[in-house]
Amino acid sequence: MIKRLGSFILIRDREYRHVAYFFALYFLIGCGMALGRGTADALFFKRYGIEYLPVMYIIVSLLLCLTSVAYAAFADRIPSERFFNILFVSLIGLLLCNWSLITFSETTLSYPVYFVIYEIASELLAVHAAHYLSQNFDILQVKRLSPLIMAGTQFGVMTGGIFLASASHSIGVQNFLVFWSLLLVASLLLISVWHRMHGTSPYFRPGHTRADKLGQAVNEVQQGLKYIKSSDLLRALSIALFFMVITFYVLCYSVNRIYTNTFQSEESLTMFFGILTAVNSVIALLLQIFVTNKLLRKFGARRVNLIFPVTSIFSYFALLISFTFPSALFGSLNKEAIMNAFRNPVRNLFFNALPENIQGRARATSVVVVMPLALTVSGFLLWIMQRMGNPLYFVALGMTAATCYLFFSNRMSNAYASEMASNLKQKLFIPETGNILSSQDDSDALFDQLRRGIEDKDNQITLEFSRMLLTAFPDRAPGLILQRIDDLDNPTKDQFFKLLLSTNPPELHEYLWASLDDSDSHLKSTILKTLFSLESGPAKDLLAAALVSDNPRIQAAAIYGVLKYDDKTLYPEALNAWEDLVKSDSIGANLASLELLEYFPQTHGSVNYLIKSYRSSILRLLTCDSNRIKKAALRSLRYWPEEKFHELDTCICDLYTSEDASIRIECLKHCHLLPANSHDRLIAEAIEDSNSDVRDAAVNAIFRHANDPAALLVSWLVTNKKGSARAQHAVLKALLASNASKDVMEQIALTKARDAQQILHASRLLLSSDYRQNSALELMRYTLDEKFIQTIDLTLLALQALEHQEDINVVRAAIRSRDPRHTANALEVLHSMRKQKVARILCDIFDDAYQDRTRKRNDAAMPFRDVRSMLFWCRDHMDPWLQDCAVQALKSFS
Amino acid sequence: MSDLYSRILLLKKSHIFSEVLTEDLRTVAQALENEAYVSGDRIFDICQQGDRMYMIERGKIGISIDPDPVKKEFVTTMGPGDCFGEMNLLDELPRSATAYVIEDSSVLSLHKDKLRGLIVNYPELSLGILKSLSLRLRSTTLLLQSAQKD
């Protein structure tokens, strides 16, 4: 029975004792607060005068500021349970002294003093209670359990109210102070016993301590104020709090004015306050237990945050229409029930989105600065407006404040998810997107960094830094790069010349001429080709000699030069040399001739007879032993002048079986030259390759040559439901890069999310069976776990087209971290996403607390109920590996 | 269950391959070689240079760290499903123990050159191996911390 109730109100097995403790503690605190509220108000309004209420607000604000500085000094330094003890002891002393003054002294100052004591104590206790909660539960638990735990406060308030209503005439109003003191003693004892058994609060994080506590406290508040400037969430939260305080206190004043005029004696007023408190607490309690967390789960903290501002506007509207008892009752319902049920739990969640080490300071700042400021403004404005006589003036003030409150609450809601994502990003060490060039503002610092990079001993690192230097500083880079490459070997110089050719700096010409005579034949051919491509005048004189060179690369460079300069006199000689290179038995000559394929379309039509020789040359190169030569031959095919090269068919299909992934990739780049059925077969095989680069190359091949590649891939993925998770990943990445339709991506995300749910259900079914006795089922279990993660990845990848990529990265990293706190925060980020259908499924999957109930609901929708039917489902799944494992499992299962 | 799938399951249960996807373990499973030993054999000796890891299909192997490879004082015994010698797939250090065949055994071995060849062509294998090593390091650190506290 208890378990069923616990499941209904979302308590997990290990949490019952904690929840019971917090419920009891907050019950005692709530009970005391009810006694304090009712008696402080009644005594002050009747024995001192409600007209002094605005002045009291100003006094309370100043005192609140001072006491809160002291609070800020200790908030993060000591465990919150110890701070509770300090608060309780202080309050007990003050209450008993005040009771003595009221009972045995004639002074009327005791009533405003008692009023102030209550106001300060209630604020400090409320702030600290929330802080205590966050030091004992993680964010997911806070979200799930805080409405229930705060319901303990409501129970207490209700009980206190009933006690007030029933005993106000018999006990005497002032004697309730003694009862409140007794409740505080009980709270003290409860906390002491609990922490003696369970130790310090588990999420307490002490900060650094300094000798100067006051200075430290001021520093804490200053840090909090500093953080307000940089944090959108804290800024919106603080401004919203400012207007909330004005809204609240103007409403308090308004309704209390009506009640004071309605009830003549302090006993009847106290009794009424007791009844009002009890009734509003019951309403608040029912809302907190049965409504709040359901709304939080369905709509998220962002939307629930707006309920109280909206109802406040309605309260003022009612008061504007009719400043009478019924409107006052509605106002009281709003500020006591609706605020406690919706605003307080949500406010805690928003604070928990801030970094842990700043939460205490942020709360302290709100109590030290924001609330006192707002209270002072409220008091001042009310004091002026109550002199005008007509209550409409201050009701209008309240309405204005409530409207501003709504506006800033909305801004708070918008900042919540981004703050959560930003914190997660820091905790999970997710780097900023973009490369070194995009992240630097200071160009001198960037230049220095890149310059140091090109001095690296590793040639490839030097090359990459040179590439970046050339991009970022095209004027300054060439000189530096040319100085650097003096020490490099010739093959590396070759790469650098090709790099520098793209910008054609003036220094390059001189460098090339200076290097020509000292270079080996390979580098010489590169230098000649570079000079020819720059159409260097003096270089033209080298053509004739180069054409008759023994070295095929130099000859090829010369042939290129003849084409480039369009030298008609050397043309016949160049063509003969070209033919010799193509038909030669020397692999070196054949390879050199491949470089000329790029220029084939530029040549005279009579050269087309070379194509036949090229065909046999390439086929010969593709069947030799060296992978390097095969790759060179494959690369040259990108310039093949014909649309098809059918003779390649057998060759490419054989080459595709190579263990070298780079050869497989090169095959895919040119599979469009093959007959249609070979091409399709190769792509289908490649898209399931074990190497991710090969899979990407297969998808790129589709994008290069299909008529409508996006439609083709969507059809493959969605309509025909083909491919393993990894193949789908490659396809999705390509669709994302091609800006596929958002509707399609949403459909894919939804499909994948549902698939993940089904796979998870399959995994759970298996776990609940005797799978360890059967090796095939054991393998099935591993496979299902892997497929689950892969399917979640696919869902998030598809969501990237619809949401902020950084938020998706954060969610992905948080889920992979397997840390429950990070997962809980990731779920909050998901709640804020636009595509709630998908986000809700993901939240269902990862939010353990809801799984028991939602699982039963979702199980009914699953296509299988037992292990055997699950295996049949897996056998028919689109993933080939899952199918294979399921087939094995079914064989052993029978 | 067929031989290939049994091998995949064995690999998945080993420390070094626990974080590699079962799909990727197909290529590794195909590179495994069967070896048979009779009781009394020594698979490798302490301080010997090693180049492969072993997984026990059948039989019993005793591990000894005594510097004398002939002495049979076992610190642990291993049975079907267990693997040993896996660190030699990645490092060049000599064997840290002697492996004795207590009962007639059938083992699957993986040579490090084969694994390296697979890693070159299937880089995702290396990611999975790195993840496994990282998780093992974390759990060792936690064990050390709790031992220090005791």
C-alpha cells in the first residue's frame, strides 16, 4: 500500500526515510510559521494599527538586509543543518523575550518588534529550507520530491491554522509565541538526531574561509551581484523577484486592510487568520501533491513558473473591480496557496540550474539586496498611496508590479535551459565549436601561435599550421613558410609548393628558380609544373629540354607546360611524349601520365585516341602489388573524361575487398564509372562497412551522383527502414549537412526515439529472464544495450536539425557520462526544447523515477510481451547485426 | 551457438574489449587462433617477451608470479571465459607471470600484429579499447582509494 502510494507520488525505494524526515521537519517549521503569521498580524493590526504597515515594510527591509549579510557570510561555509540550529536557537530566545514584554510590560513597541521578528524569521527560514533541500538531494530528486516535501510545510501550516482558529479565544493570542518556541525546540532535536545518524549533508561543498567574516559576507554578496551581471538567468530571476515582492506585499496590505475592517476584535481576527491559513494550506497541499509535479513533468519548470504571475494579475483585477471581502479571499488564496504550490518549488529548481558554488551566494544576494530593496520600495509607495484614501491607487500599483513580474518570469524561463546547458558544458568539458581561427580575437596572439606552430618538428603539423597561417595572414605567411621549408626534405617541400601555389605570392617565383638546380628530379618536376602553371616567361624556355628528359615526371610537367602555354610548335612532340608515357611498361611513366588526365578536356580532340591506351594502363596499375600505386591510379580517375568506364567493374570490385580502408574509399569515389548494378551493389556494401570513413564515402558518392540524393536517402531510412545504426548515422550526418527538410528530420527523430523505447523494453524483458544460462541470449543482451545507445545517438543527431546543436551536444555528453546528476540536468535541457514529442519520449526513457508507471503504460503499446516474441521482433529489425544475433538466440531458444 | 558468436561473447567479456561493440568484434573474432595444450604445459614463462593474449575456451590455467617458472604456486586459477596476457597486445614489456596448464585446455589467442592491423583499418576498435582501459584505470583508482582509507 505504501509502495503503491509512494509510486503514485513518485518516491523511489531508497528515499522513504529521507522524505519522511524532511516532511516532519518542514511540518514543524510550517506549524510554527502559521502561529507566527496569524499572531504577529493580529496583534500588530489590532494593538498598533494597520496604517503603520508600510513603515514596517521599510523597517523589515533594512533589518532583512543586515541579517541577510550575516546569512550570506555563513550560507556556503557550514553545513546547512548547523545553520538551522543557529537560526532556531536565536529565534527561540527572541520569541520568549518578546512574549515576556507583551505579557508583563505596558509597552506597545513589542507588537512591531514581534512583527519584525516574524517577517525576518520567515524569510530566512524559507530561503534556508530550500538551501538545505539542495544540499541533500540532486536536481532530479529536488524536482520530483520538493513539491511533496514542501507539502510538509503546508501540513504544518494547516495544523497551525486549525490550532490558531480553535484556541485563539481560550489561550490568548500572545501565548501562541510560547507554542511556537516549543515547535522550534522540537525541530532542533529532530535535525540533531537525523544528522547524528546520517552525517553531514551529502551535497555540502565548503568554500574558502577568511578571518574577516563581515568583509567576507560583503564579498559574498558582491560576488553574487557580479554574477547577476554575467548570468542571464540570475539577472532575470533577481528582477522577477523584485517585482514579485512588490506584488506580494501590496496584495498583503490590500487584503489585510479589508480583513482588519471586517473583524473587530483581535481574537476574531486571529481565529479568521487561523481558518484562512488552514483552508489555504489544504488547497496548497492538494495542489502540491497532486498537481505541481505532474505539471512540472508535462510542461516543464519554464511554463509552471508563469502560473503565479498570471494568477496575481487576476487577483488584482478582482480587487480593482471590487475591493471587498470575496476579492480579498481570492487574493489570500493566490498568495498563500498558489504561490506555495507553484512558485516556491519552481524557484528552487531555477536556483539549482546555477553552478553549485554560487547557489548559496545567489540566494544570499536575493535576500540581502533584492528583497530588501523591493520591500523598501513597496513600503514607500504604499505609505504615499494610502494617504490618498482610495484603495484603487495601491491596487493599480500592485497590478503594474504583477505585470512586470510576469514579463521577467518569462525571461527567466527562457534563460533557464541555456544556463543549464552552459553549466553542463563546463562540467562535461565540452569544447567550443569552431577551429583555432574562429576562436581568436587577438590577431597578434593568433599570428604568434601559428608562427610557433610552423616551427614544429613534425612536418605534417608544420604543413597544417602553414595552411592556417596562409588562410589567416595571406600577406605575412609566404615569407615565413618559405624560410621554414629550407630545412625540409624534398617530398615535404613538394607539398608546400602546392600549398603556396594557391595564393601565388611573389616570393614563390624567386624561391622556385633558386631551388631548381639543387632539386632532385621529383622536386624539379614539381617546380617546373608550378612555374608553368604560373605562366612564368623564362620558364617557357625550359619546355623543349624537359620534353626530352629521361625522367617521366619531368616529361609530364613539360607536356603540361606545352598545354598551358598553348605552344603550337611543341605540340606534336608533346603528344608523342604523352603517348609514350601512357603506353610505357614502366610504372613510373604510367603514373606520371595519370597526372595529365586532369587536362584532358582542354586538349585538342585528336588526343582522344589516347583514352584506349589510358584504359589499359590504369587497369594494369590497379592490379599491381603496391597499394601506393593503386591509390594513385584510383585518384587519377577523378579526371576520367568519359561518363562510364565499364572495364573497371571487376577491378574495382576486387579492390574493394582490400583491408586498406583508403583504397575502399577511393573505389567509392569513382563507382559512378561502373555499370549501374555494380555501382548499387558497391554502395550497399560500403554503407555497412566497419570503417566510418568508408561509410561516409559511400554516402558522399550518393550525394555526388544521384539525381535527388536527399530523397533517395530519406526513402532508404524512413520508408524502407534499412541499414544498421552506423549506416543510418552516416546517412543522417549527410542529410543534416545538406539541410534536409525539418519535417523529415522530425519524423526521423520521432521514429528513432520510439525505436529506442522498444529496444529498451526488449533489453528489460531479457534482463528479467534467465538469460545468463544461454550464451546466445547473453550476446543478445550486450547487442541490445549497444543498439539502444546507438539509437539514442541517432535520435539526437536528427534533433540537431531542429534544435541548437550545442544543446544537443550537451545532452548527448551528459547521457553518455552515466552520471545521474548530469542526466537529470540534461532532462531539464530536453524539457526546454521545441520538439516536445521527441523530448518527452527521451525523458521517459531516462527519467528513472517515472519508469514504473510509464513503463506499464508503454508496455501495453509494445509489439512484444515475452522473450520469444521479442527475439522475433529483433530478427525482423532493420539492423543486420541485431537480426543475426536474434537468429542465433532463436536457434538456441528452441 | 556458432563458433564465431561464442568467440565474440568471449571477447566482449574480456577487460580489454569490453567497450568495443559486438559488431566490431566480428573482425577480431575472425583473427583469433585456436591453440591446444595438455596438462603440465606452460603457455608462457615469467619475464618472457610476449606478443599475444589468450582466452580460455575449455580447461584450467594457473597463474604464478614466482620468479622460478618451474614452481607451481598459483596466485589465481582461470577457467572457461577468462582471459590473460592482454596487456601484451599493447605494450612491449615482458610477461609478469607464468601461465601453467592445470587441465587439458583449448585457448584462443590473438597476436598483437593482427590486432594492430585491424586497428589501422578499423579505427573504431581502438576507441573501444581505449574506453575499456580508461574504465579499468578508474576502477583501479577507486580500489586504491578505498584501500588507503582502510
